[in-house]
Amino acid sequence: MKVSYKELMKKLGVDRELNLYETQPWLMYDDEKGVTCEAEVRCNHDRSEIEAEMQFVYDKPEAGKHPVERVCHIMVHRNKQSESDYRVVSCDIQGKEYKSAFFEWEIKSCNFFRACVRDIKLDKLPDIDEILKAEMKDTSRHKRGGGDGSNKAPKIDASQLMYDRKGIGAGF
């Protein structure tokens, strides 16, 4: 996936282009579960690296768990040759690395983050498992349930062709 800076911001759920050293934060708190969800997209000093991160902060963490859980971390680098193309170089969701895990993992990681941001904007704690099922599934050609409708050798009825030259000896 190679996209422009503006397209990248849209894919990550940011409605504007971030300036140098700027951060776009989102925050919501769930009273019932005692969890704060923080998400942000950060830009470095020259727009060569963009980071998207989401974490849960628990009021009362379970025994043996840290009070802060990093849910998602996406790293994006700018192409050094073109200066305008950006591509996702890593994606970590709940400690699992998705880099090159399946076809279009870069696009799907951005879709995952944007879906989480959408829930945060609705003041709803993102259901990570549900969003993972919806956004991070492998849809590569060999694992898909159905075909794309194309056929290697389509059946053609020569009598239905517009310029059927079969009858005049021109061959076909």
C-alpha cells in the first residue's frame, strides 16, 4: 500500500493533515468497566514517520496485569525516493504482529485502527475481538470461500457475435 500523506490521514481516521510534531488524540472513559481508551496518531519532525497507537488504561487492573495495555501500534514510513508515498511497515495488535501475515495487511491494519477510532468518537469502548474479526480477516485468493466470477475460458456462442463471419468463408 502506497498512499499520499493526505490519504494516510484519512485511512487512520484523522480528518486533517497533521503538522510536524503534532498529535491527534482521542479519549473515552467507560464508567461501568473502569477503562479509559486512548488512541492517537503522531507525526515526527519531518513527516517521515507516522505512528498510530491505542491503549486501554484500567482503574483497577486484574491481578498480575499492567494498568496500561497497549492494544494497537501501527508504524508508517515515508518512501525516501518519492517523498510522497507512505506505507505501513509494522502492525501490532494485542501483542500479535500482523506484518505480512496475509494479503493487504497494511490496508486492513488502517481499517482496524479507524474502526476503533469510530467507536471512541461514539463514546463507546471498542470491542477489539469483534473489530479484529471484521477487519483483520484473510481474504487472499486461496482462502476465500467463493470465486470472483471470472472464468479462464468463457463459453462463447459464435452465433451471438455481432459480426459473425462464419457463413461467408472468412473463417473464425
